[in-house]
Amino acid sequence: MSTDDNGLFTWKKPEPDPEDLPSQRRWTEHKTTYEIYAHTLKGVSAQDVVTHCAEIKGQVKQAVSNDNHLGPSCFQVFPRTLSTSLSSVWNRAVEDLGPNAPQTVENFDEAIKNFVGAHTGTQDRHALVQQLIHPTKPRDLGVQAFYYRLLELNDAISLIPGAAHDAPLNDEQLKQAFYDGMPAIWRERFVNSGSRLTEMARAEVIRYFREQERQALTRQRNQDTHPRRFKTKKRPPTESAKPTSSKSITAASSPNSLINTSAIKAMLPMILLAQSIQAVAIHGTIVKQIILDNITSRIRLQHSLRRTNRTNQRMGMLLKLFQIPTWTVLTQHTMLDFLNIDEAFSRAAEDCFALGIDNPQIHIDINQSLDNQLGQQLSPVMIALVDDIQHHPCRRSLKALCDSGSALTMINPESIPPGAVPHKLPKPIRLMTAGGIVELHYGVKLTGLRFPELSPTRSFTTEITAILNRNTGAHDIILGRNVLTAARIVPNPATHLSLAAQ
């Protein structure tokens, strides 16, 4: 169900519960057998009741070929599609027709109005009319589907009791409502083209906006196929940064990290790289990678440093976090004003970094010292890219928040591309929030999830399920342990997902 709907009825028809399969309803009228497949109505909202009544009447009318059988068939099959509590409401609606009322189509329509009137009021009819007069097409609903839904809701007005002035829209009003529901940029192009709404038939107006929709989808596909490429300035390596073998580690940005930035900074006076540090990738205040070059010996402490218990504890935490047994000593004043990633790094990083930065054309420039960067708090925010969301191309970057405290990955519905329809989860996800327990019912499949700051050419080959949650703050997606652990962004991963170069 679309989250852009705020009226009495949603513009996108609600999807039935996947566990509630339609049941066969078979009946016989004058030795002729008919059957339909329908769900059992259990909800009592205006949308549930009106939608169910319209669907059952439409199915019966389509199944019954004899007009003389239509009225009795409606009276016979409709109560069999209601729950026990709603069946009693239907019986009272039939009794209001009077004793021995003939089972005609007209009397069935009157009984339906009595049944719907038990769940709605005049204010609901007025609200529905106003919703149709001032519509807004949801971004993930197609033009043709929006038009059909407009007609369906317009027919539903006659089922709801209310004042005579709240009548269903006529042809001209429907055409105007359809036009008003289109995106503003499309309506502006319509006016600039010299077209006049009053001089065009409804079918012509629909055809025009379907063409606008087709052009928009074509532009989106072209942008996805030919994305803009940005190249950073390539600078030659310094004399002290000659490529040799390399190993890599990743600084965890999780709040459950084994070590914080102050502890890392405290270790700087005791660590020395034998020749150089090959590369440091920094995004804002995030230390993404420290590529160690030419490490040939284990930790050698400077003779001037006192080996206190606190020093040994920090050293043990550092080794436990990064799982690197070979460190040498770095003087406190070593500056890293300029470093780059070259071809030697791309060859060696494959074996030591889970996401493998293997593009030799990517170069990272640093204008600050590592000592100053580590003095700031690590940020858990990064950029994520996705090829497809629910099998629809995604052409925007996602602001991602790493949250190792969450087992699942959450995504804001506003980040879903147009046309991507979320699927209903087999079981609702119960999420504890400050306002209480919230149930999340829908999710989407992410294909080609990758993190360009960690690797420009690597992505997950398996689909990732993200749960729809509007409460993601200023972030598009919140990455849980099902992604962080597999990508080795958190220490000591327990599971691994397959990764493949694009």
C-alpha cells in the first residue's frame, strides 16, 4: 500500500494477505452451476467493505451468463464471502428490504447500500468526493492504473450513503481530476504544448500523459545505463611510497567496536611502518582503510616508551580488532599529507580485504595528517549504491547508516524508485521504538548492493532484503548486521556473502 495516500481510500489497491488465499465459492441456480474465487471479508474499514462489495458483485456478474440468475446468485453467494460477525450485519441489511422482497439485482444493490451504510457515514462519502476532486498520483503508481483506480473509486461513491450534492463525478469532472493528479512538470509541458483540456477527449488526455510516463522511464533507464563518471586527480607517489606487497585492515564504525579513536591515536607513537603507508581512504571523518606496506617484523616498541599495563591492553585490543600480527613502529610526527593507491595495491588488496579494491584507476588524495584525522570521532555514515530495488533500477546514491545493533536492514520508502512495489513479508517485523512497538509489514529486494568508498567494483551477488521503515531519520537506509557482518565492516565476521567484480 502506498504511503503517499492520505485519503479515505488508498490510490493503490491494498494487496491481500498472501496467507489468505481466495476460496472457491460454488452455487447452483436453476440447475446451472457457477463458481468464483474470493477472499473472506474480515475488515470493517470503509475501504475494505466497499472494495469487497464491488469485487464480489463484479465477479458474480461476470460468471453468471443468464440475467435471470444474476439477482438470486448475488443474494446466494455474497453472504458466503463474509465473516461470522459481518454475516449478521448483512442479514439485518436484507431484512430492511422488507418481508418476501424479491431477489433482484436492484434489491441486491439496495441491500449492499444498507450493508455499507452500517460501516460508513455521510462524512465518508463527502471525504471520498473531495479526494477524487483533488487527487495526487503516487509516484510508484502508473498512469493507466491511476486512471482505473479513479473510475473504481468514483463508482464506490454511489454505495456510500450521503447527501445528494456529493454525487459521483461526471465525465468532464473525471477528466479534470485525472489531469490534476498528474505531476506538475507534466502538466506544465501539457500547457506549453498548446493543448487545451476542454478540447480533448478523455482518451487523448490519458494517451498524452502515458507518453510522458514512457519518456520519463526512458530517461531513467538511459541514466542507469550510462552513469556519469567522476575521476579524481592522479598524483605521482612520493619517494617514500614505493609499491610493494600490502595488507589491509578496516576501521569499524559500529558503536559496538572493540576500540575507539582515542585508543588508536594513543597507539600512533608506538607504530612505525617499515617504509610507508600505502593508502588511507578518508570520507569526512571516517577512516575507511589503512593499507600497510612492507611489514616484515612483529611489534617493536621504542626503548623510550614505558610498557605499562595500559599500553599492553591497548595494543592487545588493536591486534584483536584488526587481526594484524605484524606491526612495526611509527613515530608520532610522521605526516601523511599525500598518499595514493597504485596498481601494486590493487593486486595485493584482493587477498586481504573482503571487498577488494581492484580498480587501479581509483586514486585517493589526503590533505590532512592521519594524526589529526584520528583525533576526531569515527562516523558510522557511508554511501551505498544499489543496481535494482524490487527489480526497478535505482539511479541515486543512498545515505547509509551502519548500525551493528540491528539484525535487519531498514530502508525509507521515499528512497524506493518509482514503480517499485514492495512485497509483503511472511510475518510482520516487530520493532521496539521510543513510542512503543511498531509492526513493519513490507520489504524490498536490493540487488547489486555495494559501497564505493570501500570498493568501486565489488557488489553483493545475492539479494538483500530491506524492511520498509519511515523512521530512518536523515538516512535513506540503515544497514544491519545481515549486511555489515557479510561485508566485514564489523570485527570478527561470522558469515560471508559471495562477492563478484562488476
